[in-house]
Amino acid sequence: MTITAPDGRGTPLSTPWSLPADEVLRAVAGSPDGLTSQDAARRLARDGRNELPEPPQPSVLRRLLSQYADVLIYILIAAAALKGFTGDWVDFTVIVTVIVATGLIGFVQEGRAASALAGLRRMQSLNAQVRRDGEWGVVDSATLVVGDLVRVRSGDRVPADARLLTSTQLEVDESALTGESLAVDKLDEVNAPDAGVGDRTSMLFSGTIVTAGTGEGVVVATGGDTEIGRISTLVTEQETVDTPLARQLAHLGTQLSILIGVLAVVMLLVGRFVHDLDAEELISAAIGFAVAAVPEGLPALVTITLALGVQQMARRNAITRKMAAVETLGSTTTICSDKTGTLTQNEMTARAVVTATGTYTVEGTGYDPTGRVVTVDGATADLAKHPDLAALVLAAGLCNDAHVEPTDDGWRVVGAPTEGALDVLRRKAGADLAGVARVAAVSFDSAHKFAATLDQLPPGAVQLGAARVVHAVGAPDRLLDRCSTEPAPGGVAPLDRHAWDERIDALSARGLRVLAAAARPADGVETLTLDDLDGGLTFLGVVGIVDPPRPEATAAIAEAHAAGIRVKMITGDHRGTATAIARELGIAPEEGRVPALTGADLQAMSDDELREVVRDVDVYARTSPEHKLRIVRALQSHGEVVAMTGDGVNDAPSITRADVGVAMGIKGTEATKEAADIVLADDNFATIERAVEEGRRIYDNIRKAVVFLLPTNGAQSLVILVAVLAGLTLPLSPVQILWINLATALTLSATLAGEPAEPGIMQRKPRSPGEQVLSSSAMAVVLIASGVLGAATLAVFLLERDRTGDYAVAQTSAVMMLALGQLAYLLNCRLLNGSAFTTRVLTGNRGLWVSAGALLVLQLVFTYAPFMNSWFGSTPIGLRSWALTAGIAVVVFLVMEAAKAAVRRVGARAATGRRAVT
């Protein structure tokens, strides 16, 4: 941030945390008595209010019109215009209705545009304590200016970015910015110029929460210049990345439009110069061909499939805010995940206890006190037989203001998480605190980094030969400095500082946060002050604490790897802790990979250097929002489909940029949730893996549905094309074509949307981002089916025309043939990659019979309802016509099964040939 002096000129002071507080105060032309009201008013007029700028929002009309930005829709619009020009208002109305309905479906499903900046604005404080004209008062935080003196206390939301001037036991929850759940100690001290956000302990950041203590600071940034403002700018700068499905459907639409245009020109030329058709007949034929070839049911089909997937994912705790994200998640190749609470339980747990004479392992995870403390040989540690352990857990339990308690949702901690972990350790070890009375205490302070209590033990109980004992718990180095002895068999021995340093380093290398305990006899002592703790303590040992991995996350990561999906941890935590947890989860192997990179490492890399290593690095630690953005972009530059998870404001830019943004529903900030495509209701990584499986199922079903739907259009367009080329009367009118397209798309296609996942779906590698919805084998099936259905329809039309001499009966029978032929072909598509000659083709999807019944009902209405006869030119048909169409539908099923088998054989031979060449 660059501080702007009162004269409006920006000064070189861009890192206020790296300079002494008095120098920062002078740079912003501040005063220990605060600004005057007049000076504050001038600065406010010059710099603007302490608010984030409103982002531009598209109008409702623009959002609606964007739904029609598709080349296939343009073809239908042109067809409607031609119908209006020729005065055919019935056909015109039907086509326009289809166009409007198609756009409204997308508009309603999209809903209001997500605004991450709205969530960011809600994070800003409403009021602030500020000193002006020498007096403290409360003002609207939006009126704060650079140079104001502000005061914060426990429970306050920091109103602007400020450099601390004074602090007293000040702790701030910066999880919204850094993603780390532990509060940060804030001190008036100089930090390194290149310190990351999480390491700027002399700074207060707008939107963060004060959890303890008090502090005063000078405002150095407001509004868009704050850390939150900078992040909001990153959010607005991120372009929305098209989903793989959107790109593939757009490509398919372009191909279809070119094919339609070429064939329409050929048809018009042949009709005019070969069969000498007049202009009105040619226009009607061209419109019929265009309407027949355009799969207008495709948007509705994709919408229905995605909507059903959204409901299924919601039942699995993944709330989808943007439907397209469902399919995109299924094509994910890399998942970038936060650590705390997502991969881990966010419940601090004691893992190891080390004393001068023993090493112990603590079983169980989280705040549930179920588990044992065991020795190196696996036996339960009895406190009576292990006085070294008994002394340490007693100190941990007494010098502790937290406790755990059961709730309906499990155990929870009341107090600091690390102290809660010590209370659980005490319970697992079986230490009894009954009868102990606290006489005095020294509270924890970030300056000395330990807490101490003076405790009176019950009658008959002694520790270190005394009934009144001082217990201390805190940072190992601070307590080691105050200790001179350690427990030994039969008493105490001189402290071996070197041995303890090695033990502490070993625990830290395992990614454990280390706390130490010490004690001292205090019989006759009545008070306790910090000066009383300068020396003479006995070092009891250390406890290794960690936020343990979720058990289900380990299994989910293994499944993701089996599915060919890379998982990368991006966290604000320290490198050692992040690497240890990543190895335990199976994210990072022990050897053979590029080691973890920190934010400082990334800062030193160019974009090209990062792209070279980004796929080989599995752990990123101490990262900032810019670092996360660079990681996502570098992965995308390799064609990776990236899913990014997070919970803090610092995650919002990268979540917006990623192909799929995933936010935590429990501990996630509102800004993150609104930037995300998917919100996890349980903050669980395993839910992401289940959502990926659901996404793959949905894509499979979309592909099946497209393979099913396109032959309808192909058959209809072939019928029109052949009729014109042969000089025949049109077997189908444009409105009849629209009817059968929508009828089958909204009934039979919906059946495929509910198909269950195929076996082994998560053992497949992610599909290539360049892979099209229609593979070569799928395209072959579509072309064959188009020809078979088209031939069947044209045959029925000609047979019924010659038998009855009634043009309306022939057309109605042709429409019926298309409907029943599609129903038969649906059974072929249910098992697209296998044979449908099995009972499975009739079971496993209850929607099959519902949709088949719905289609038959619609066809009955189309055939026998007078108003439908008037609108669509249909007419009642007899039993013989029904029998003819049903019999040919069975033939369609048999022919397509033979065609599928042939396509499979050709594909198998081609794959064998490629393997042989390789």
C-alpha cells in the first residue's frame, strides 16, 4: 500500500509494517492527539469514503438477451422472420414460442449474478472509535481517513487498515484474510518489508475481528486501498472461464450451423433448377429443413440434466450456485485445496508427549476425549507408574482456562483451541483435578508467550515435594530460558538444554505445534507475578499438537488420485506443518517430488518459472491471494481444469478465476461463498470427491442424451432434404418438426438425465479438455441412427400416403414413427457402450416408463385433439397405422444394436492398432 500525504502526493512509504510507528505517524501527517475535524473532512473529500466501490452490474435485459447468443438460436430467429414475412402466423407463433422458452429456461436457472464484492462490503465495520480534536468518539467507519487514530478492543471489527501504535495482549482473528483459524498476536514491532499478510504482526486489517486485548493504531489505508479492497480489485479483474461443456456445445453448434447452411443451399439450388419449384415452396422447404436440423431441445436437455445433478449434489452436501459447475467439476484434472477445516478437522489434537524419561503417543483425534496415552511398546500409560507423564498432564490441566464438553453435534471446546487440546490430553491420561484450588495466575501475553498458575493441591497430594505448586505452559524456548532442572528418577537433575532442543526440533519436523510445561514448588507463596517466574522452574516436558487430517479426506484423496486427479494443498500455514499434513494425507509423497514452495519462493519466481514447476509441486505454504491466483493461472496454462477450494476472503480471487470455485459453507466468509460455484455444507474434502463423481455421471448422461437427441434432427432434415431432392411433397411441416423435437426432448431425453453412474466411473482418467461431446464412435452412432430413423419415417409416409391417399394421415403417421422410433432408440442409448440385449435396459431407471408414458400421451393429444389438428395439421389415424409404426420401431432397435456392435469392434481394432504402434 502507498500512503498518500495530506498534500495529495504519494510518498515512498509502501510498507508501513516495516517502519517504526512514530515514522509512520509522521508520514501520514498524523498526531498523537488525532486529526482535527476540519482536516478529516478535507481528507475525506479528497480521498473518498472508506467503502469498497460498487461493481458494475449487467441490466436484466442484457442478462436475458445473453441467453440468446447462440448460432442455433439465430437460425430459428431467421426461420421465424421468414414465416412472418410470408404471413404464416401459426408457424411463426410456434417458432417464436420455442425461442422465448429456450432463453427463459437459462435466464431463470442462472438467477441473479453472484457478487463477491457484496460479501466483501458486508465485512466492513459499521462504526469505529476514533480520536479527533483530542477526544475519543464513535463515528461511521465510512468517514475514516488516512491519518486517523483508531482504537479497537475484543469483539470489534477492524474498520480500516492501520499500523499499530500500542497494544495490550492484542489478538486478532485474520482467518478471513489468511484462512488460518488461530488468532494472531499483534505487537507494535517492526516486521520485514517482504513479510506476508499473515506475518505482518504490527498491522490491523479491515474486516478482521479482534478476539482479545486492546490496541491503538493509525489508519494507513481506507476503501479500495485496504487489503480487502486490493482483493476486491483482484476479484473484479478475473475473467469468467467458459466451462468445458460450454466450449464443446459451442463448437458443436458451429459445426451444425455450417452443415445446415451448406445443405440448405444445395437443397434450394436443386429445388429451383432441377424441379422448378416456386419461391413459396422453396422458402417453406428451407424453413422446414432449418427447423428440422436445429436441435432446439438441446438447451432444455442440458438444463434438465444439470438441474437433476444439482439436486443430487445437494443431497450429498454440495450446494451448487451455478449449474454449469456441476459438469465442469466432473472434468476436473486438479483440485487445489485449503488445509484448515477442509483437509483437516479444525480441532487441535495432542499427538505426542515427550518427557525427560519417556515418549508417549496420544490416540484419538479432535475434541472427543476418547482414546489412550500409550508408551512406545503400545501399552496404556498408567499415571501411577509414570510420574513424569503425571506431572506434565497435571500442569497442562491446571494451567488451562479451556475445557471440552459434549453437544448434540459432538464435542466442542470452550476456550482457546490449543488449551482445549491440553484438556483432552488430561482427560485421556486420566488425571484428576478434583480438590485443586487456583490461588493466583499470570495470564498469557504475546510478549512472554506463556501462562502460569499458582495451585493448591488437595491434602495428601504433592508435586516436586510441595502441596502448593506453580505451573506454567507456553512456548518451549521461553520456558527453557526460565528452567534450570528437569525431572529424574528420585528427584531432579540439571536441565539438558541441547537434548530438549533436539526433541523439540524433531516434533516440529513432524509438523507439530510444540507446547512446553514447567513447574516449581511454592509452599508459603500467596501471590504470583511475572517477575516471580524469571527462573528456578523444572522443565516437565513438551506436547506436540496438530490439527489432524480428516480420516475421510485421506480416502477421498486416494480415490481422486485413482481417478487421475491431482490434489494440491495451498495454505497460509507454515511449510513444515503443511508438508507433514500433506504427507499424512497422501498428497505429497516422501521423495521424488519438488518440495513445498512458500509465498516467498513464488515471489522470487517469474510466471514462466512457475509454469515449469507448478504441476510438480503439491504443497504451497504461506501464500497470499496473488500467489493463489498465479498458481491457478499457471495450472490452466497447461490445459488443466482447476477446482479451487477456500474459506477466507483471500481465496475469493482464485476461486473466481478457477474453472470451479468451491467455498466452505460452515466457516466460509460470505464473500467466498458468493464468489464460488459450489458451497460445501459440511466443509469436507470428501464431499468434493463425491461431487466430482456426480459431475462425471452428469457428463456421461449429457453425452448419451446428445447422442440420443441429434438423430431426431438428423432424421427430420434427411427426410426434408430427400423429399426436395426427389421432388416429393414435404413429409413433415415445420411446426410438426418443432413438435416432435420438443416432445421427445422433454420426455425421453429427461430419462437419460437420471441414469445412474456406470461402474468404475472413478477409475477413469479425466477426459481431455479438448475432447468433444461427440467422440468419433458416438458420431458414427448418430449418423447411422439418423439414416435409420430418417429412412423409417420416409417409408411410413410414402406407405401411408399410397395406402390412404390422405396427406394429413401420412404426415401424422410419419410424426408417430419418429416418436416410437426415438423410444426404441432410447433403449439403445441407455447402454451406449454395451449391448442392450439384457434385462438391465428395462430396469434401474424408473423415469424410463414415466417418460415413455408421457410421450405416448402427448402423441395421443397431437393425433386426436381437434385444437392440435388445427394448429399442427395432424389428423386421427387408425389401428393399422399404429401397428405399422410400432413394428418398424422394433426393427429400428434391432438395426441400431447391430450398428453399435459394429462400431465397438471397429473402435477396439483401432485401439489395438494404436497400442501396437506405441
